[in-house]
Amino acid sequence: DGGITQSPKYLFRKEGQNVTLSCEQNLNHDAMYWYRQDPGQGLRLIYYSQIVNDFQKGDIAEGYSVSREKKESFPLTVTSAQKNPTAFYLCASSGLAGETDTQYFGPGTRLTVL
Amino acid sequence: AQSVTQLDSQVPVFEEAPVELRCNYSSSVSVYLFWYVQYPNQGLQLLLKYLSGSTLVKGINGFEAEFNKSQTSFHLRKPSVHISDTAEYFCAVIQNTGGFKTIFGAGTRLFVKA
């Protein structure tokens, strides 16, 4: 079955540590995205990538980093510079059909900073 | 700048009753409109989308939405809800100017009671 996988489902981090969230898709989609979801705030875009080896900052990129070395993978690193990292993180992908394209979401990773 | 406002943060409703989830957007250019649903601890999935043509759009699970350009609204409706419709619903907008970033509303939590 085609889809998007995210791992781990739950992640706990101590303050001052970097952590990396995994996102893999087998939909052959060109574009991939990372969103952060907080209660009552909807989804906010962190980073996006339209093609391998290229990515752009979204609205809340500070304290995060990404890489796109392979078409199917788009890992997100939450660095110690992110002041309030506890949140639900969602990865998504879409074909490069422009703005009309539906985004397909992974099941999410819930990050908690202890 | 475009924005999306979901007018109700929570909507409780009895099973088999009709429901309407309200969404208004602001944009100086034409837009594409989407409704996504999120079940607890899962990613989002597309319910329906409006790109052009008929202003009444039918989606999965018996939902439909009507695009009203003069009122800049895209309200979601279902004539008879089920317990399984309990979820969070997100309205989203992409503006039709070559950009591809999706702007999400804050979400409406639909709670269906027996």
C-alpha cells in the first residue's frame, strides 16, 4: 500500500537535546512538507521541499532543520534552539501539480520535552 | 495576506442530526478550498475540495460543502451524522497565484453524541 510513514509515534526529549523525526513516503511524490500542530492553532508550516536537495523555510522554521537527500525521505531535526518544541508534528506529501494538489498526511509524531 | 477562520471551535450534535461547520476565508485573489478531517492521534485526510466549476462539492462519508464567493465562505455540511464522524475538521485555502502553500484554519472539533 502506498502512503506516508512517520516514526516514532511518541518521542520524549530532554531539554538541550536535538531529536530527528523520520518521514518516508512511497507515493512517488515530489513535494514534501512538515507541519506543527498545537491545540487550537491548526497547522503551521515549518519547512517544505519541492525537489530533492532543495527545501524552503515555512512560517515557523526557527529551531528546526531538514534535509532532502532522497525523494522518499524528508527528516526533520528539532534542535535545542527551538524554545517550545512540545507539539504534534505532521509530515505530508503531494505530487508536483501545483496548488490544486491534495496533500497526503502521515500519522504524526507527538514530541514531548521533559 | 490570506487567512482562514473557522467560526466554531467545538460543535456538539446528536447522532442522526444535521450539522454545518463554518469556514470563512480572506484573500485578494481567487483561491482553492479544501476540507480535511483528523481522527484522534492521526494525520489529516481529504474530505473534499473546490477548484472550479459547480459551487456545491460532494466529498467522502456523505459530506458536502458550498463555495460562496460573495460571502467568502466554504461551509461543510452533512444531513445526518454518525458517532464515527466525531473528529476534528480543518478548512484550508491555497491562493491561485502560483504559490502552493496551504493555509489551515484552527479546526472545529465535531462531537457526535448518542
